[in-house]
Amino acid sequence: MPVYAFCKQISGAEFEQQKAESSQKAMEELLEILLTDQKIDEKDRCKKLKQFQKQYPDIYRRRFPSAAEQSKADKKPKIKPPLLNIKKTKTFSIRN
């Protein structure tokens, strides 16, 4: 007995969303390959990463956030040391 499979028709907007998601996922995988492949010479790796950064700045920024974006994301309160934590030492004088 033959088994039939049918595809569900999707809207144009849903197709565009799936296309964008799959493209971005593929570009993220490419970036990871550029970073982890041991066969690529270090000079070529830097050149390709700079080219990737120019072509896909949003994907590159997600992988390597800048210092300003990183500080916004952290938002941890910084613990400051007490201002007057100096111990007073007994002064020496000739008269005592």
C-alpha cells in the first residue's frame, strides 16, 4: 500500500521568516567554522573575519558584542570600596 505525504502550504510572510532564520543560522555556522577550523592560516582567518564583519555586521555583533553593548547587557552593580577605610596610626612625636 503506497504512503502519500502532503506538504502544508504556508503564507508568503511565514516563508520569508523561515528563509531569514535559516539564512542567519547558516551564516552563524559559517562564522563558527571560520573561528574553529585549524586548517585556515591565521592571516587568512583575520582577513575572512574582517570581510565577514563588513558583510554581516549584525551577526558578527551578536557573536562578538562591543564593550558598550556588553556593559549594557551586564548591568551588574559595581561594588565600590569604602572611601575612608584608612586606619589612623599613632603619630610619633619627640615630646612624648
